[in-house]
Amino acid sequence: MTEFINVGKRIPKSDAQEKVTGKAIYIQDLKIPGMLWGKILYSHHPHARILNIDTSEAEKLPGVKAVLTGYNIPTIKFGFYKDNTPLKSNKVCSYRDEVAAVAAIDPDIAEEAINLIKVEYELLPPVFDPEEAMKEGAPLIHEDHLGGKEKKPTNILNIPWKLVAGDVEEGRKNSDYVAENRFKVTWVTHCCMGTSGCIAQFDPRDNLTIYSNTQIPSLAQRDFTEALSAMGLQGKKVRLIKATIGGAFGSKLDTYPYEYIAILLAHRTRKPVKIIFSREEEFFATSPRQAAIIDIAQGCKKDGTLTFRDVRMVLDNGAYTSWGATTPSVMMMPISSLYKVPHVRYVAKCVYTNNTYSQAFRGYGNPQATFAIESQIDSLAEMAGIDPLDFRLRNANTPGEVTPQRFKVGTCGLRECIDAVAQRLDWRQNRGKRDGRGVGMASLIHVGGGARVYKSDGCGTIIKVDDFGTVNVITGATDMGQGADTVIAQIVAEELGVRIQDVVVTHTDTDICPWDVGAHASRTTFVAGNSAKMAAKKVKEQLLEVASRSLGEVPENLEIRDRMVFSKIDPEKKSPLGKVLRAAHYTTGGKMVMAEYFYDPPNENLDKEFKGNLSVTYAYGTHGVEVEVDKTTGQVNILKYIAAHDVGRAVNPMLLEGQVYGGAAMGIGYALMEQLVLNNGKVINPDFRDYKILTASDIPTIEAITIETDDPFGPFGAKGIGEPGLVPTAPAIANAIYDAIGVRIKDLPITPEKILAALKGKDSK
Amino acid sequence: MKQTVQFKLNGESIQIEVEPHLSLLQVIREKLELTGTKEGCGMGECGACTVLVDGKAINSCLFPILEVEGKSVTTIEGLIEADGTLHPLQRSFVENGAVQCGFCTPGMVLSAKALLDQHPKPTEKQIRLAISGNLCRCTGYIQIIRAIQAASEQ
């Protein structure tokens, strides 16, 4: 095996020193001279007609510079379905609807002004249950939204998610055992420690600079450019600058009303306008993981061979449409391709309700679908009288397989992951005792080489080398704490033969950085990494070409290491890298060493039937848990947590483990305690007192096991690992609870109350 | 009506005029422009605003500014040495992968410092307890706990 110098090393995150010293600048910390503060007035009702908005008192308040409503701004439509607007006119469809906005000289005055705005509403009947909202005669969230064959008003979105492969009825007929269940998953939210915010500023020529937290700089730039056009500012430019991002996890994969409001306020006042969310706003006015009702059936033969999988889902879309409505495209992945299953059907409907609208959240639908699939796999194994471990091994994916969705399985370490977890849990010893202690496992498949969601799945890199041998890597990628900055630096350092400390990664400014589709689908290490690696290869060729002239040696015989270029055959021929660069610059007819590369992986768009090889490689993993359940309190105590992942190659094992630990911690929260509670559409727990996330006292010891399958397409063999860490967590825990006490909880989170109620029901039987 | 308050900030005596209703966090971040201390919730629930007052870790968002009169306040900016050397805890956080998005980091480091100043060789349980008021959404705390352990072993 090749010996690497930078790849595979536990190199600290590039900006860790800035962060431990408090020097990193987040959006909260940014100030621009003359800056105003924006504040938003939200709806007081889940569904109501706006009769009148009186802003006169707010406008009179000293220090207020602008008051906007849906009635005094241009029409801007945005979102995946173009059904959202920055400020609502005519009617409000949820409690988080933006009704008015203020810009003032300080945040207190802005807040006071918001409280002076009077809105008259006429209440409309609301609907909060997506199954109710689907019925004929249900209140319509958007009256002009037509659907179905007759083009009638409906709350069901015109996104017909349907995947059919094989014949599930045939599969069902050939099954010896069939399990059928309904699972429910609810809203959970990202809880980024840094709340949302932005600063919008126009130059005298009406070009916009927006300081943002986004994960999608290039796509957000396009969204805002469209908004400028709607404002009558056609042809004007948008520059997007990212501050240090205080956590994202998918929350920043779209553009939001507050950003458009900041832009509108900045344009109206001709001053920079900053909007920062309070923690309460972060809870109720950002978009959570979607709630879903999942009806699932799976069958198997006597020997445990899976025969079919049939899934129907209703997703609560909320009142507007973000990328949450497209999560079924990712749910299809585990439904069609987690384990070998010959016949598959999946139908999903996204339904408007008067609830908060949902969005991307780490895993992008995969955790919801995997919770249902993997919980039920255990039920099916039990029906067949087979150890769930053997059941999984029998059906595990293998290299060379083509799945019903036409995914081509390349490297696949799923069996190794299952084996590793079983071994670490001492599975055969500890399983099946029903003595209050139990073990459970669940696996995952996720895209490992990006995913062609858009026409392009590309990322650009520019690399230049300065007079002193410093390598500037300018990437389209986004670092939001996950370590893209560091991993890209390691890949470039490895490819070029330079020291990691000589590589500087810039990723924050759309005026400088090349195009990228965004930090989604666990794609950055793979796509941005490959892009950087190939740009580095080109730069190296140029460097060696330049050095060959000054050293009188053919490029093929030259190598770079430790800031020196040297001949592999004649040790006398060597020169410091900086000197080679200076020679190239200070020469008549000189040369600049710089290269670019745009890498777009050979991933396929899904076709009309939602089939195709979405990703050139897939990531696999298995989580295993040992729990102890207190039957008197319903409390679940995690005794052991094993997370095994096929990562292709760990470019930076320390950062990779951080992704796994952090993912598993989020997953444990998803399984056991997290829930955004909506009472008639209103978030009633918008704070950390009532929305519990794990603390340092709660977190169990997590053991991360890395299975390296050295993927031929990955940069130095790597696959994506950002999302997988939380995908199988909830079903692994649910399965362990079942093993411990014999009750199966099918709706998340698995709270002590639900466990006690289930135990009571079991006893009464 | 502004009032004068005198206290030690990162070893230096300061005297400033402030509106008495302000929190220590507001004064640190907005008047003194030390933005290393973060506001994550403003309600004492997340710990991002943790600073040390007379060596004890407190939520500065809840701490009335007048209460610091005559006391000694340490923020994250006060940990680094004059020559730029990182505090051993800061170095340990860097080296152990305890930092991802970094928003919780300053508060986390200061809670850890308060612990180690009092218990130089804490148990894992003591470490977990000491930082249980500091929420982190990125790391799952594992590498933070390790970083504090490693720093305590130096």
C-alpha cells in the first residue's frame, strides 16, 4: 500500500486556532459602518386573511429607517416550488409567516417598532394533519394551487414520487413471512449553535454584497440574482461572502425569507442591514426535518431472503416548499437499495398544511426511511425465527450488484461493518435475553460520491503557487465546521508533495471562488476533493516543467518534498520550491504557476422512473447499541455504542471520527428525546429548556470503527461521511430496546412515556 | 442613567460607563468589542457565552454588568499568552479535534478551565458535568472530553 505523508493523518482543523482563541468571525460578530438592524414581525395565526396592516406608529418611532410589508415591496417568488414570498400579503398560512419587517439604528428600536405594527386578521379554518389535508373539502393552504388530473385545487403537491421496480405483488405472493407496520417520525431541528443571520449591502451601482452562512454559495447567488431582477435590478451583480459558519447540517441549503427581507431593507434604506435570529426564531422560523407517516411492508422467505419492500408515505410539507419536498428522492435510496431486495415500490405524497415548512437536515430523508426499514427488518427476522444479525448478513449488499433503482454497487464494506458491530457487542452472547438489557443494530446506505441532484454535480478549484512556495487553493466547497478546509488542504499537499502548512484554502467569496453545487449529499470530500486533487496534478506538472528548465533535468525525474524540488536520480540537482517559482516569475517570457479543474463525477440524474446510478459510489455503515431499559421509569440508558462505517479511506481519521460522533449524537437525540412540538401549528418548545439535545453528561461513549475499502473513484480512495453517522442510529436503538424489553416503539422520539405505555399494553395482553 | 463599573478584564483594570440594565455579555461583545464570547441563546441555556468571574464559569448573558464591580473577568481572549502561545487547553482542543464549527468552543474552553483550576486531575464524570451546561451540536462531545482529559494529564 502507498505510504501517504498527509492523507490518513490526524491533522487538526485548519481554523481550529482561530476558533479556540475567539478570533473566528461569525455573522454575529460582523459589523459594517452605518449598519442598520432588521427585525421581522411574524403571523399571530396559523391561517388567516390579512385585512389591514397599520405601520404608522412604527414609522414614527425615532430611529426607524424603513418598514416593509407585502404591500410595499415588489413580488419575489422563491423556493423549490416558487410558493414562498419574503413578506406575505393577502393571507398567512403558518405562524412563521413574515408579515412585516423593520430596519432601525439598533436592535432594541427595531424590536420596539415591530411591536407597534397592528395587523387585522380574519381567521380561516386551519389544517395541521397531512392526512386530513389530503381529503376533499379540507381547508386549502394555497387556493390557487391546482393538482391531479382534473387540475382541481388541492393541498397535495404536484410532485409524484413513485418508484416501482419488479412486482411487489408477486414478491408478496412468494413470501413466507410478511410484516406490515405504520411508523411515524416527527419534526426535529438543526439547533445550530450560531443562529441564522445575514448582512445585505448595496453599492452605489445597485450591486449586492450579502454576508451569509449559506452551504450553497453558488445557488444562493443565483436565487438572489433572480430576486434583484424581480426588484427591477436586472443585470446587477451579487457577491456572497461567507462568515465562519456556526453549524449548518442542511439548514443552510436553501435561501430564506429573512435573507430576502434583509436585501429589500438594504435596498430601501441604502444602508447595510443585518438580521440575526434570536434562539426563539431559530427554533420556530427555520425549517426542521419533515414529519412523515410511513406505511411499510416487507416480506421474506423461510431462510430470511428478502422478497419485497412496499412503502407508502405522507410527508407534512408545511405551508411552503423548500427542499424538504424532495427528500423522497433520497428516501428511495434505502428503500430500493439497503440490502438486496428484488421487488420494490415506493409512493410518497407531500401535503401542504398550516404547520412550519420543512427542509434538508443531515441525511435528507434517509434517517426517516431507514428507521422504518431497519425497525421492521428486526420484526421480520423474528417472524422467520432468524437472528437479526444473520438476517442482515444474508441480505447484505455486495460489490458488483445492481440494485432495483439501478445503483451500481462498487466498493461495499457493509458485511464488514455488520461483522465489526456484532463482534464489538458480543452479539451472540448478549442478544435475546429480554432481561432489561438488549442489543440492536441497523445499517445504512448513502451516496458516497456526491449525487446528481441538479444537472451538474460539479465543483471547481483554482490553485496558484506564490513566490515563496505557498499554495493557494481556491475552492467552491464550503466549510461549515466539518473540515472541508482541512481535508482539501491534505489532498492538495499529498498530490503536490508540499507541507500541509504551506497550503492555504480559500472558500468564502463568490467573487473569487469557483462554482460549486453546494455542501450537500456528503459530497465535499469526494467531489471538491477530487477537483482539488486534479487541479493539484496540473499544478505539479507546471511546477516540474518550470523546475526542469532551471535544474536541467527532465520533469519525469523530478519530485517535490519538504519545500524542495529535487531529481530522483541526481541528488545534486535540487532547488527550494520558492526559488523555482521566483525563477519562473522573474524571467523574460516568464510563467505563472496556476491551474484550475472542474470535477463533475460520473453520476447519473435519476430518470423519469427515478432510476439511475445517482452516485458513482455508495457509503455503508452499521451502528450497534447495547441498552438498559428501566421498566419502572421507561428510561433508556445506552451502555455501548458502536458505529462502523465504510468510508473508502479516512483522509483525516480525527475529523472523520468527529463526523461520526457528532452524527451519532444527533441520531441518539432523534431516537430518544428530540421533538419540535407543534400545538395547532405553533412551536411550543422554542428553547433549549424544552427542546432537549444531548449534553456532555448524556452522551454515551461512542466507538467509531473505520472500514477502508479504497474506492477507485474517490480522492485517495475516500467516500463521503458527513451524513451517514446519524442515519441508522434511531432504528439501532429501537431494536435494542425491543431486545431488552420486548416492546417496539414505532414513532419517534422513543420517550419514557411511550415505553411505559407500551409496557402497560403488553402486560394487559 | 449610565453608571460606572470597575473590574479586571483579562488581567487589566478597566473602568467604563454603562447602562445598568446591560448584561456582562452585552458589554463584553458590544462595548468592548471582544467578540470571542458568543451568544447562543441569551437565556442561560446553551453556555456559549461562558466567561470566568473570579475563576467561576458563569453564563455572561444572564450576569448583570453591575455585579462584576471589583471582580475579575476572564474571556477567551484572556487565555492566550502575550507572545501568542495558546493555553494548554486551547492547544489540546486543537490537537484532539474538539473543534468543528467552533461556536461553542470559547465557552467550552472556559468551563474546562474553571474545572481544571479547581480539580487539576478530574475524573471523566467531573469533566462531563463541568461542561454539561455548554451545548455542542457538532462533535457529540467525545473529542472535547478527550481534549480536556489530555490537557489535565500534561
